[in-house]
Amino acid sequence: MLLSDGMLNVSEIAAALDIPLSTANMHINVLEAAGLLRTEHRPASRGQQKLCLRVYDEIVVRLPGGSPASVDDDGVETSMPIGAFVDSQVVPSCGLASSTGIIGLLDDPAAFYEPERMAAQLIWLRSGHLTYRFPNRLPPRTRLTSLTVSCEVCSEAPLHHDDWPSDITLWINDLEVGTWTSPADFGGRRGSLTPPWWETRNSQYGMLKVWRVTDDGSWVDGVSSSDVDLGRLGLAGSRSLDVKIGVKPDAHNVGGLNLFGRNFGNYPQDLVLRMNYRRD
């Protein structure tokens, strides 16, 4: 619960929980090994500080009787910078921001063709989509068991809004994997990674969402979202796959999209694709 609002260093955690620093470190190491926390070292006034980040807002426990992915599976991950999209179709309000400033002009779809877009750490749009092309890194003589896409996202309102639903959809190879309804455009409090030049009244952070495709269908955060399964993705023999994220112009909630990079928001990650597999 302590890490629900962003990143804290080990000393802050120990002080807030009234436990010794060594005890806090021990528990943090266990949680990181389990994949529930992430840590990274950042410069401090004296040396380095260890910052801790909660990875998930929700954990779904699947009881015996069928699991989308086995813990015994191997996996390969690809991290894609959010500015590395290969195609875009956006409706204003829209724009891109790097760690140091605005890219191109605000509310100008032409800004999405600027070479500087590769440095984007925040992208927003009213409706439309962004398409990313990932390499197919599935090793030879293996069988794909699940494919997941994760990113930090939220709605896009003027400045920000605590009640601003938006239906955010993810496609893989033009097949609709699932839609998640974002409840809000989160702002008013600075994101843990959001740079100081970006005003607090603007969008600040999102939620880390996970889309998963298995042999049994598709899920968003463990909740069934469509019947698209691995066999329908057409990955056999392909060198790449397309991941598209956006808001349909005819969605029930057309509330826009904010997509955060590793240096903006609350989560130090880009758009991440993971392929779990088993060896033949």
C-alpha cells in the first residue's frame, strides 16, 4: 500500500513502516525476486539511493485447472521506446513530449512524423492509434505458450480529470486482443518519474496494464477479454509482429489515451512485449 502512489527509497520505506533499514532491505529483496517490486539506483545528495516501485496494481490468482502460462516456461522480452511507432493515426488533442520538452507543435498530427519523436516519453491523443513493429524473437524449435504486452497508460482529458473514462484497445497483427476502460486522466500530483518542467496540472502518470494472449484466448489483467488465441496471430515463420494501441473513434468512451515511457509517469518501462515458450 505504501508504494501505491509511486516510488520511495529504502530509507523512506523503513521510516514509514518503523522497521530497521536492514529489515526493509531484506523484504524488498524478497519482493523483487518474486517480481512484485522493481528497484533502481539513482544519484542522491550523498552517493546512490535505491528506489523501489510496485509493479502491479492488481494480482489475479488462478487456481488449479488451467493456467494461461506455466511458471516453468522460458521467455524473451523486447522493450520498445514509445516514440518508435511505425504508423500513427491521431485526432487532436494530441502531442508528444520528451524528458526535456515538447516535440513539434501541440495538437498537430504532423508532429508525429518529426524525427525527434524517437525521444518521446509521453504521447497523447484524443482518438486514433499508434502501431509498433516488434521482432519475432521466438527461438528455433520452441512452442509459444503465451504473449504479453504491458505499458503505462491512462485517459486523456484537458489538463487532467479524476472521472474521465476511456476505452483503450490493443491489437496484435490487426486482431483485437482486448479493451480496458481507463477510469481517469491522473494528475494534480507529480508522477515519480515525470520531469520537473512538465506542469503538475497536466497528465502525470497512468496505470500499468497487461494484455495476454494464450492458446485459450486473451486477457487484460487476468480478466478474459476476447477469443483471440495464439493460433490466430499468424506468428509461425514471421520475422515480426505488429502491436497497435489506441482508442476507436466509435468507442463507447472516447476519452483519449496517454502512453508513458520509462522516464515519465510512475513506471520505469517502455512498451514491453514478452514471449513465453517451451522447448520441443
